[in-house]
Amino acid sequence: MPGLGTSFGRGGATQTPRDMAESDCIVIMGSNFAENHPVGFRWVLRARDKGARVIHIDPRFTRTSAMATDYVPMRSGTDIVFLGALIHYVLTNEKYFKEYVVNYTNAPFIVKDTFKDTEDLEGLFSGFDANKKSYDQSLWDFEREEVKLPDAEPKTLSDKIAYATKKGRPKTDPTLQHPRSVFQILKRHFSRYTPEMVEEVCGTPKDKFLMVADALAKNSGRERTSSFAYAMGWTQHTVGVQMIRTAGILQSLLGNMGRPGGGIMALRGHANVQGATDLPTLWDTLPGYLQMPIILRKHDTLTDYLKTESKPTGWWVNTPKYMISLLKAWYGDAATDKNDFGYDYLPKRIKNHSHYNMFKDMYEGKVKGFFCMGQNPAAGGQNATFHRKAMAKLDWMVVRDPFQTETATFWKEAPEVVSGEVKPEDIKTEIFFFPSAVFAETDGSFTNTNRMLQWKEKAADPPGECRSDTHFTYELGVLLKKLYKDSTLDRDWPIKNLTWEHYAPNPNDGWKVHEPNSHAILKEINGYTVKDKKNLASFLELKDDGSTAAGAWIYTGVMPDEHTNKAAARKGDDYLSLGWGFCWPANRHIMYNRASADLQGRPWSERKKLVWWDETQKKWVGKDVPDFAAAKAPTAKAKDEGIGLDFHSGSDPFIMHPDGRVQIFGALADGPLPTHYEPVDTPIKNMLYKQQHNPAAIYFNIDKNKIHGIGNDKYPYVMTTYRLTEHHLSGPMTRWLPWLAELQPELFLEISPELAGELKIKTGDWVTVETERGKAEARALVTRRLQPLKHGGKIIHEVGMPIHWGYAGIAKGSSINELTLMVGDPNVTIHESKAFTVNVRKGRIRQEV
Amino acid sequence: MAERVGMLIDTSTCIGCKACGVACKEWNELPMAPEDKVEFKGLSYDNQGHLSDTNWRHVKFIEQFNEDRSDSRWLFLSDSCKHCQQAGCMEVCPTNAIIRTEFDTVFIDHDTCIGCRYCVTGCPFGVIQVSDIKGTAQKCTLCYDRLQVGEQPACAQACPTDCIEFGEVDSLMKLAEGREKLLKSQGYDNVRIYGKSDILGGLNVFYLLLDKPDVYGLPENPQLPQKNMMKSYTFSIAGMVATGVLALLAFRSRRMSHKADADQDQDKAV
Amino acid sequence: MAISRREFLKRTGVAAAGLTVASIGGLDVKPVQARVNSIKLNAKKGKQYPSVCPYCAIGCGMIITSDEQTGKVINIEGNPDSPVNLGSLCPKGAAAFQLVENPHRQTKVMYRAPGAKEWQAKPLDWAMEQVAKRVKETRDKYFVETYEGKKVNMNPAIASLGGATMENEWNYIWLKLMRNLGVVNLENQARI
């Protein structure tokens, strides 16, 4: 999410799959679109039928490649070199959309002279602290004009916070010539990312690279647009966030953002991974992308928190309204301005508590009780053996799933238990397995890959003692409130005051199993006025004085009145379908769509019109809901003294950002510009810099989690992991389904005939794949869809394995996560399962003993 | 007037996802193949192998890559009963269990089928298999029951890229000809329609192929069962009508009871 | 052009009366109207509910049909009205029926005592109460009010994982409950 967020302002996919049918060129990279999102892919094919180029760049020739007009091979983990070289091509051949770049991006901004680039420091930016493995990002700030404030006194809390934190406007050079302008820095930064370098590092033939560059350049500009689609092939790297950033920069230079058929389509892999990030069951955020308080930042009091997290200019000036409305939603009347609306009772994070640290804490005995609901770490967690070892240290654990997953049964069915290495008696974890209802047995909403909430209805009662997760949660809350009812301890205040009763099920709902009131939950998420409980129709109505409540400001408007649930709106049409479901924010389907019009508010071209300024109505109109202040004229001047959106002009389309523009230069934990680093397990050295790996990557020094490093002879082959159409994730929703089990019954290893020949492996043979972390066995599938690539003089073989198997279910097999490494990208702590090294040998695991 | 409906299988948009096959199984309540047959087959991404009593639809995967990968393609074809105008299966069926419906599709009536397997050999495409469990010949019905209530076949409904297009054969043919032209203009020189009237009088379920039929394992020039073979079939029908039908029916019911246990297991598996 | 679902519905109302008389290759095939009409049809009728596919995040619309007598799901297919998928599904979505009606589904609460070799079936209410008790015990025992001089009100000893396959409404009330128990170890598949 920060990959897109840092560039454009929000982490969500900027367009919709349907909109891709309007593209003139589609680059699919880091995604196996056809296999993993087959239904979304129909729109890609529609574009192809209309003559669009469809380019698939991937280490493997997949079902997506088969449907593309062009397939381009590459080595896993080298995407930044490829994309960086495209940026280099666009800049040196002047193929960028100049008017767009000068006015809608921060390319003309001037960076302080304390900034030093990776070109100056052999792969590091200035400000790196080798001990902390982190950067001092203040060195990368812009040169700024002096701070100006409005004459009027601040009226609201939000205003006060903004006045106190206001910064001066960045200095700019609209000619883009200043040597410290972002534009010139970018040019230098990618100056060695040449087609020849692509050939060396990615293994992609130069002519194929140039074909992609040419296709993108030809299909961008006023008349034409190109879009990118990515998925886990970009995210699952120690430089994953920066891969997405590179595409964001490229698409901004080409002027493809916010326009029909343009943008970056993030293809999410779970039905509600977008929703579970918006309403985050995640360690680091609160609903609507508010930061979860942490002691490492100035978050001591509500005011501290708001001063730190609120942005004086741009949309986030509204942070106090969203935070206080959230606290009101949670604590009701108990939240007052006297007690900072209960802010102190929110837990403060003390460090990075993300997935791997959570399991490390579990392994070290710090985590005692564990809820695992709809996730399967025993097979799906990187270094799965470690995950199981950690769970074996727990006091108690609750598992909820429709089937008895590997996580539910690890204490009796895991490979180390079956082999006798570990005895069930020695696993002291007390386990409660609750059978869960499935999607058809409960109502509620999912938020899809293009941020669209869609409501589903309950269609049947769950069988036996199966209950929905919502049911379980509601009941657990009721029981806990009962247990804490008589407590007088201050720390129990949040449980006692938590608003909960209004979720109670309706006993006359016509079902045998009564679900909690999902409409009441959605209403709370949507928001309402505290006084008369009236639904709010827009986040513009949210207040920072405690008079409104809303669980997630970005969802406000989904239930604009008591009787309207827009998630259940079902009036589609042939394009954006504004009457079907509800796209956050405010039902905008193509984000940043102000950028589809020129400075004067006219569409860049008739062919690519989307949203434009209507001078007679004095407002923005068009095919989509404008992602802009509705009545702010394109000619409106920016106010240097202004706060919030007043600081932006009528032609600053990226309203979330402080300066209203794409952040081509934008700070992240590993730098303000993307830089190629090799994966932590890699066959070759970094050919671009002395710095080999992401300097800020997060390592886990734990049992059997060894890194192979560079060119490790024991593990000579590159491995990439992936999904198949026929299965889902680690398999809990597919490997128990006979119709799917028979389509892909067994784990296999895809291997080129060249490597298979060397290893004397034939299709159907058993092979064992090994890393320092563990072993997996699979059947060989020898195929020319994989190909050895040349890197300088060296041939590198890449193999691939799907991720779906485990030791439970109808279709059983090794989990590839026995092989993978726990390592983290510094921005989001995601692992690197898309590129690591392995050894492959003929035969099964057991044959060695 | 009878309506001749069928399907166009446009291989240029088939992504090999197999949704058609699963949707078919869902609607027609077909079980997973017997467990001993469920295994990694190493046939590219195909682990079903062929059409069968439990797979009325089957997606073929054809990998064609030269050594340096300069000429590479992965073709997919969703295969099923073609509902031929001249249907070999129907002609050889001794009990008239195979009938032509009001939609001009070819339908096996399971109340009349005796499981004699003549149709299995009568089909030039290898579509039909007799179910050991049900004791009758099995193949695609073009979702006859869905057609009756105005729904398109389950596979066509499910197909995410509309590569399976359902409709009146005449209009589908026009659609196919349009696609053929478009694809030719996009450089697919070998694109062709398979299943016009030159193939068994026309296939109601016909194909837009990107290359010659044999690339997809389809017969270039499929034939009806030989005339002399037909005579012997006819003869045997007469014979059966005279003496054997009851015996054959008894044979079928015996076999069904024999398979009752397996049947139950199968139910569980679904 | 191909016939849309609704168009076809209109047309077959009449078409069903027409029948083919085929005479091919020397074999007379008799008019089969009577036969056809006697064949038991399988069109799955029941109450229809709009739904959304639970697999990837494209968000395909589904129609779930449940038998009005038994209340059981009898059919799941794509919703032709949805602009997302126009009635289509992928193989996983098409198999979603087996996610609901599947003999491998667990329908009983199972309990594994510490060190035990087997599961025991337990009543749902008992298990809910036990879990609530465990939560309270663990929370109360390991709760941290201040850390390095700062008020933190957090509980490092309880962790939660999962959520990307569940509804928004669940994610919201779960995070609300967890945060207010002081849980900082809260994660889902977004990082996987």
C-alpha cells in the first residue's frame, strides 16, 4: 500500500479492471493476471481485441503470457532495473508528458543540498545509520519558502493543529533545469539503468526491452493511455514497495495517472484484503489509514498524536475529525473532550509487532494466547516449520476455519510430528477449534480490488455448531463485558465502555442461527451524528468536536441514510457502474481523476475524457465522481497562507498529498527514489552498486532461518513461487473441494528442459527442493515455459513452485513455505518468496535416510 | 420452428482456467474422478486427461515452444460434446436413447440407455464414456434442463472471458466469421473455424482455432461409423429388441447395485 | 450475436413447443416430443440471494439458490447483472458450492487439551466461555500499563492473525474488540 500511497496519496488501486478495457497498452508485471484474476482479465482481453498491446513481463511463461501480445522474460527480483531503465528511456528520449509532469508532479521541486543520491554514495542515500539500519529522512526534504499563516484565528481543533505544524511551500523550477530539481535528480539516479544493464541484470534481451519502452511511449500522451497491473510478484520482495514506486514514477512521467485506461491496477488476492486493510486487522493502523499510536513517535496524548499525524496542508488536515469520530464510535458517551475522548486507552505499540515479530515473540514465550481465524500459518507462513514451533510454545490457541487446516492439526499431523521428531505430548498448547460458517452463511460486505464495497446476503444457516466469525466475535465481546462488568480498574475502562450492545442479533430474522446485526455495524463504520444518530452522507460532515461518530471515515457515505446501503446498490452499466456497490472514497472509481483534465479543466483529449470543469454549472462533471473539491475552479489560485486544500491550486489533482502533486520524489524507509538491490538470496552480485541488498531490510535472527546470500554454490537456482487458477492461498478454501483438488492434485516444480537435462529429471519424477530452511518434495513438470537466462557470461536457471499445498485436505503435498525465509521489506515487513535460491535434486525427501 | 442452438468455442480468448468444467460439474452434479485417477499427470496443466463420465468438459493444454523460445505459444481448448448434425452416437444407439431435442442438441436419455457402449465407439471425437456407477453413457447435455428454463449452459455462463459463447448457431457462425477476420488482421494467419457444414453436417458446438485442428487433437475429417458397421449395429438392435434388451437392462441394474457402495462414497466426496 | 440470458428466456417460452424430427444415415429417429417431455428435468429452483465470491478480490457477483424446504444451498453461479463479472466465474468461484456443501467441513467444536494426542468434541457454549476466561486471565496477568515511562495500556501476550477472507463487519468489530483488550499483535494476510 505505501508503494502507491507514497506516490499518489492513497494505497488503493487507482483504476478498475473494467477500466483496463479502455487502455491502449497494458503492462502486466509482477502479476499472473489471467490465472489469478481470470474474471478481471476479461477486460484486458477486451482491450486486446480493440488493438491494445498487452505485454507480460515475468520469469515464467504463464497463462497470462499465453494471452499477451508480447511476452518478455526476466529474472525474479530485478524489476526495478527494468522499470528504472524505462524511466531512463522516457527521460533521455524526451517521451514524458511535459505539461503533466511540470504541473501535476513534484518534478520541479528543489531538494535540499543535504540530499545525496545512491549515485554519490555507492547505493545508499544520505542519512543512513548503519547501526539502526534506517535513514534520517529530514535530509531529503525540499528547499522551502517561509511559512505563511492565515490572518484569521483558528476555529477548530483541526485548524489549530494545522497552524502549529505548517511548513513553507517547496521551492520549484518549472523549467526542470535546476540540478537539484527532482527531475534532474531522477535523471541522474537512473542514468546507469540502460538497456544494456537490463540485459546484464534482468537477463532480458535488449530488443525485447526496447520493444516495451517503445510500446509504452507510443501509447501514452494526450490521445492514448497505458496501464500497469501488478500483484504479489511485486510486493513479495525486500524491495517490493519500491518496485511499485518505480512504476508509479514511470506512469506519472508518461501522464497516465487519473485517466481512463491509465493507472496502476493493484490486483489483490483475497476477497477482502482491501477491506481488512481499510478496517485494519493489522498491527500498524487504525481504520481509514490513521496511524496506530506507537511510543516511538510523539503520540503521548491526543494532541501530540494529532500534531504528529495530521498534515497541515492537503486532505490529511482533517485527521483530528477522523480520529475523534472513531473514538466516539468506540466509547460513545464515555468519550468526552475532558478525557481526550478515551485516547489514552488505545494501546500504544512499543515496536514493530508485524507478523514475523509476532511469531518471534510467540517463539520466545512472550505471546501466550493466539487467535488464528481464516489464516493458515502452519502451511502459509514463511519458514513454516518456525511458525509451527512458535505455536507449540503457546498456552492456548483458538483456530477458526471451515476445515481442519494445517494450523488446527499441526500438533498431530505436521511433518516433524509424523516423523517422530516432535511428540504431541510435548506440545502443551491448548487448542480450541471452532468450525466457522462460510461466506454464504452470513451477510456483510467485501471490499474488492478496486476499493468497491459489495454486500452479500445470508443464503443459508451454517451447519451444526458452525458460526460466522462475526457471531463469534460478538459473543466473545458479550462474555468479556460480563466478566469485566464489576471491575473498577482504570485499565478495564475501554472494555466496560466499548459500544457493543447495538450489534445484538434480531431473534426474528427468520433464521435458526441469528447473526449479529451487520447493518448496525456498517452504520457505525459509516458514521452518524451523536445527538440524533442520523447517518452521515459524506466524510465532509465529520467534526473534531465529538459531535459525530464514524468507525472508518473513508467508508462514510456507504450508508447515507438509515434505509440505504450503497454496498447493496445493484444498478450496473457498461462502464464505471456508479450505481453498483460503493467505491471508497465517495464512490470515486478512478482515483485522482482531476488529472484527466488539463490545467484549464478540459479533457486532455476527446478520446480520453473522464472528468472536466463545467463553466456554466461551476463544478466538475463527467463519467466518474470527481476526485477533487467539487466546485473548486481549475483556475483557483493556491493560497500560500492556506491550510488543507486551500494550499492547493485548482490544478493540483493529488489532493491527499501536502502539495497536491504526485510525489515522484517521496520518502520511504529505504529511500526517496527506488534503487535496485539484489534479493537476500541471489545468484549474482549487484551489478549497479557496492551496496548489495536493501540496506534497511529486516532480518530475523532465529532458529533455522539462514540466508543463502550471494552466489551460494549449495543453492545455485533461482526459485519463484506463485498461485494457480485452480487453488487459493495455502489451500484452506480449495484443497478440501473435490472439484478443485482433481484439477491440480499435487505440488509440482516447473523446470526448464535445459536444467532438467543436467539433473536427469523427467516430467513426473519426484524431486526434492532444498534450502537452509527446509525441504519440499514435488513432481517435476519439465517445460520450456521456463528458460535459462544469460547474465553477462553466466547462465542462471530459474525454477518455480505453486504455493497451495500442505499436509491436510484432499489434495496433500509439501508446503513450499518449508523452504522460504522470514525476512522483511523495511516499509511493510513483507517477505521475499518471489525470489530466493534453492537446490534441486532428483528423488523424494525420505530417500536420503 | 426448431431453434438450432449451440456454442462457439473461441480459442483466441480461452485462458485455460477450467471454470467451464467446474461449472459443468456443479450444475450437472458430477463427482470428482475416482480417487485412483486423481493424480499429477504431467500433461502441462491438464490433470484430467480426457473427456469422461465425470468430465463432460475438458480443457486441453498445448505447449509449443522451440528450443530458443523465439517461437512460443501455449494453446488452450475447452472441449466437450459437439452436438453434431450427423451424430454418430445417435445413429448407432440401439435403444434410441440418444435423441435430438427441440433445441437441436443431442441428448442421452438415461431411462432408456442400457450402457451398451455402442455410442462410445460411434463418436469420432471420443466424447462419451459409460459410467461404472450409473451404468449409462455420459456426456454433455448442453445443459438441456437449463435451456428449458431459458438459461444458457452452465459452462457458457461461467466462462470468464466469453470464449464459450452460447446462442443460435447461425448467429454464432456470423460472430465466428467476424472474429476470424479480426484475428487474421491481427496476424493470426492460421485462424479457422472448425465445425461448419463440412464437418459431420455441422457442429452445433464449434470452434475458432488458431491453427490446424490436429494441433488441438481434433480430427481433420471426422467420419461417421462405417456403413457396414451401421448394419451390424442395426442388426444387433433388431436382435436385442427380439431377445436381449431385458437381459441388458438387467445387466445394467445388476452392475448398479454392485456399485452401490462406491456410489455412496462418491456422494460423500462431492 | 449470442443470445443474452434474458433474451433467451423470452424466446424459449415458444421454442419449447417445436421439435426436431431427425432422419439420418438410414436410421429413423422417431419424433421425441413425448419422450423429451417425460425426461425429469433438473433445473434448480429455490430462493435466490445475491452474494459475492469469497476467493480473489475481483469481487464477482454470485447468485446463491437455497432450497426453500431444507434451507440448504443447492446452486451457486455468477450473477449476470453484476458489471464486475457479467455472470461469469473462475473455477474456484464455480466450485464455491463445495465450500458450502462439503462432507469434510467440521461442524463440531473440537478441543485439544495440552499435550493430548487427540481431539475431543465439546459444546459450543462451553468452549466460548473457556475462551473468554483464557482471554481475561492472559490479559489481566500480562497487561502493561506503562512502558519506559509512557502510558501504553497494552497487552503483549495475546495475538491475532487473519481477516482478509472475512467481511468488513467482522474486521471492524474484531479490531475494535482486540484494540480495546490492549492487543498490539494484530495481523492479517496483507503481509503474506
